Amino acid sequence: MNAKIKEDLTEMKKKLKEYVDIGRTIDYHNLKEEPMIAGKPDSSKIKPLRKMDSCNMHFLAVDCSTRTLKRANYWGVYLLRVAFALVKGRDVDWGYEERICTKTGDSHKRAISLRYERLELESEMALNMLNALDIRDLGRSKRTDYALDAGDYLLLDGASFFGKKRGFSVSLYETCKKNEINLLTVSKQSSTLRDEKGHDFMASVYMLSSYPLWVYYPAGKANTDEHLYGDASVVKLYQESPRFFRCDIMEYLTDREVDKLISPLTFTSEDPRCLGYPVPLWLAHDFSTPSDSMLFHYYTQIEETLANAGLLDCLRMEELSCNFPDELHGVRRPFEWERIERV
């Protein structure tokens, strides 16, 4: 057991003891929704992308997964696994770090708090990589010098929101800007882009395009007052896949020709397994998935820690009050729901 996991288990015991002895704190969070970007698609904003068969740049991607280890109606214990993938040509380096996170409150509050935790871990790992820190303890990794050069790419999963309690770390943005790193955020989905009829904007753009590979830019402009640090675009990167994605281009990159900035991603998106999603992000997502045996290992450690603290019996009753629908589906532990995050 590494030192950080020991700290996490100690923090779990402290939080859940306070919960048992004092009760949960009832507070209300006014979550500010991501700003909606709406407009009528304009075919003149669609530019073809050049398919690149080779590329000498590094592509670094970071992603974080959440798996529920134990939960009740007003608390949960989670495994967060943040992973990176560094791709150059056909060579891949990767690594990961795992943390146990304990949250109290209703499921909505916990989901919000976990999102912040994931963004913080992703930002921290990306900064470590950019600063070329010695990260030999991050799972499997063949190298320790991971600093990106000017012109290399950092890919993050999501929209380009930065700032405390809102998005990725602002220091990550500033580091990329200072070092001339091409920072892009690519969303697996985006419900905040709508056309003038309230339909899915990206799907409407897809119907307008006649190119096999293309970028629609801009779909929305950066607005740092709303913590949005990039211009939104829509990209289709692989001819054989119908998939398309929101890709936010950081404000400091928008003076460049966007089609030339995005075209290198076509080289990293040609693997059919990835369905047109950039391979580095697909790998980071895949590497962030813990094994079933590791999930059960952490589950056992949590039960032992709670039992030794005299908390397990009380908390188990709350689990039983919460998880009967799961058991009706044959699921005894939350993480046995395949790939479904249940908070």
C-alpha cells in the first residue's frame, strides 16, 4: 500500500466517523451550469482538414475515471484513477496514479465534488508531466523526462473551463501558454452546443459538411468571465467513422490557421478501435480503468479499516438501505456495475 492510499484511508475513517457521530452537514450548492452556446450553423465556417500520414510531434493526453467502492444515500467511497498517455508516432508511454476519495452528502453534491476532484487530479498530473518531474512511481512507465517541446500537444477530456471549483487548473493553462504547448480540450459529448431550433448543434453541422475530414470554427468564443478559456469548434478526424467531437482551442492559439492546428490530430485518430476519437485520449481513458481485482483489493482494505474503527456495522446498515435495487439486478457491490459510475 503506497503512502497516499494510507493517507486516503485515514481521511476516510475521519470523515465517516464525523458522519456517524455528528451527522451530515446539510448545505445547498448553487451549481452554475455551463453556459449554453447557441446559433445557426454556417457552412462557410467549415474547413477541410488535411489527412496527415506522419507526424513528429508528441501528443500527451490525461484522463481520470471514478469507480464507486462503497456507497449509501448520504456518503460514498470512491477510487479515482488518473492516467496519462504520451504518444509519438507509434510509440506510447503511459502511467497512472490511484487515490481513494470519501464524500458525504446526497448523490448530487457528491457527483459535483467528484468532478472537481477529477479535474484537479488531471491538472496535477498534466503539470507534473510538463514540468518533467520524476514520476517513476506512476504505474508502468519507461521514462522520467516527459517535458513537451514547443509545438507539441496536450489533450484534455472535456470543455475548456479553467478555474477553482469550475474546471482545470489555471496554472496548467498558463504553463502551456508560456511554453507554447498546443492545449486542446476534446469532449466525448457536449449538450451545451445548440442550433437556432434547440437541436444538437454538432449534428446539424455534420449534415452541412461535404468533406471527409473537417473543422467547424468557431462554434463559440472564449469568455474568461465564464471561465471558458477556449473557442469552441467541431471536428471530424477520421473518414471511416461518423463520429465528431467538440474541440476547444485555447485563446492564445486562435491567431493561427485553425485547420493547420487541428490537422495533426488526423494522424492520431486513424485507429478504427477509437471511432475517430484521438488515440492518446482513447489510451488515457483505457489506462484509467482499474482491474476488477484491484477494485476488490481496495474494497477489502476499506472494510478492514472501517471494521477496525468500529464503524462498519453502522455504515453497512445505511448501505443496505440504499442498495436493494442493485441487489435485485444481481449486483452486491457498486463497482460490479460494468463501467457505470454510481455515486
